[in-house]
Amino acid sequence: MTQFVKHDDLQGASRFVAAICAWMIRPGRGPLPDPSEPTATVTFVRFDGRVYALTAKHVPEELDLVTAKSGQLKGSYFCPAHQGAIVSGPFIVPPPLFPHRQPDVALRRVSETTLERLGKEAFEILPTAEMPWPVTHGMAFGFPTVDKKAITDAGGERLSMPSVEAVAECVSTSNDSDQIQYHSALPNPLERGSLSGLSGGAVFWSTGTHYGLAGIVKEALDVNPNEVEFGFYDTPKVNFICQRVDYSSMARWVEFYETNWQLERDKLNQKAREEKALEVQEQLDGSLGLYGDTPA
């Protein structure tokens, strides 16, 4: 199997990523997600002095479905790392830049306090950090859903969520594309061969002397072939696609974010007020049914 170069500074690069789940209070668990719940990954970057959490566009959409099924308001998320931190929505999805499609990215500005509570760092995106082309390989960091497990000790139940590093060869052929595909064969199947949950994780490029952020994972396929359903590969492979992230794209996304976040937040707040008013009205109607006048 091909051995790829890894810059020394990328040791422990999981410090730039965190698991994310839907925010809600679970009976007996507080905000801690159940091991069977869907989770994903966010990548923390620093841009123009501010910190942003980046993830794939579909991540907040899918986490909102989890809260909706529980009858709770969408738009709030939780990172269970270290002390844990709430990430209040919404995440903002920026518009496309012609001729590219809409970027598969969603971002939310977070505070330095959030980073501290999570024990994480933000990777700084600088105008001088240009990715060399062609890229030989990529290293993706994140938190697969299947690797969550409950651990019980004297302090109660905790959640173990080990991070992974998936390394694969770059198979894209154009520097003009807004995404990069990585693909490498493995000699043997893995015991736990799913990368689901890696969406939103950081993808780094590396040479012997330089490294940088190539983008974030928009899709990561299972490593082991599906034995039940027909797929496009029948041997173990590491296969993931990243949405490219660079200084110019971040500049556009941040400008759109700062213009639109409060507007979208106001919509969430209005929705919350409407649902609260409806809940109060339903309670009032129920009370009238119990204690109101009874027809003769």
C-alpha cells in the first residue's frame, strides 16, 4: 500500500474537529447523545480574526430531523467534546459562484469560549497558504458514527467517540473543480469499516515541508463493500470527497454569513414564538374542555 507524506504539524490534527449532534435533553442523559444517534463532524477555522465552525450542508439538515422527531425545535446543536458546548443555529449555506454548484458547506461563527470548552483549536486560513496542484493525497479527520459507545464509570455514563484519520490518493484531475475526490484500495477489510459521520471533517494536504487545509468532507463512503446491496466496488477502499476551502472562498462565505445570519436567526426565533403560542393555546383549549360549561 502506498505510503503518503504527513507533515509533523498534522500529528493530532483532530484538535481542529469535533463531533456534533442535535441539541436536546435526553431522559437520564442530559444533552449527551445516545450511541445509536446520528452524529457528524465540524471543522474549526480561524478567518480574519474570527472563528467559524464549518460542516457539510446536509449535516444540520439531518440533525434537525432528529429534533423534529422528538417534537423539539430545530436549529440548535451540541458538541459533546470535553466540557461540551451548545452551537446555536442556524448554520448558513452560502450561494454558488458561477459556474460552480452551490457549495456543500454550512458555517456558523463561534466564540473563543466555545473552543476552550471543547478543548479544540481553530486552523487559520491565510491568503498565502495555497494548495499545490496536482495534490497527491488527502488526510481526513473526523468522528464516525459507528465508533460511538457508552462507557460507565464511578461518575456515571460517558460517551466514547474516537476520531479517525482516513488517508487516500487524490484522483481528481482538474484544479478548477470546487471539490476533490480521494480514493485508495486497502489490502484487507476493516473490522469497523464505516466512515459515516465523517461529513464536515477537515481534509488536509501535505508535503514534506508544507501543509494546509484542502477542504471539508462532503461525502465519505463505507470502507468495506456492502455484502447485501450491489455497489460500485467489491474490495475494501478508502473513498471520500471534499468541498474545497481556500482563502477566497472563505472570504465570500463569511461576507454572506455576516450579512444574513441575524435574518435567519430572527426566522428561527419567530418560529419558536409561534410554536410556543400554539402550545399555550392547546393547553388553554384542553383546560376549557375539562372545566368549561357543560351543555344541559
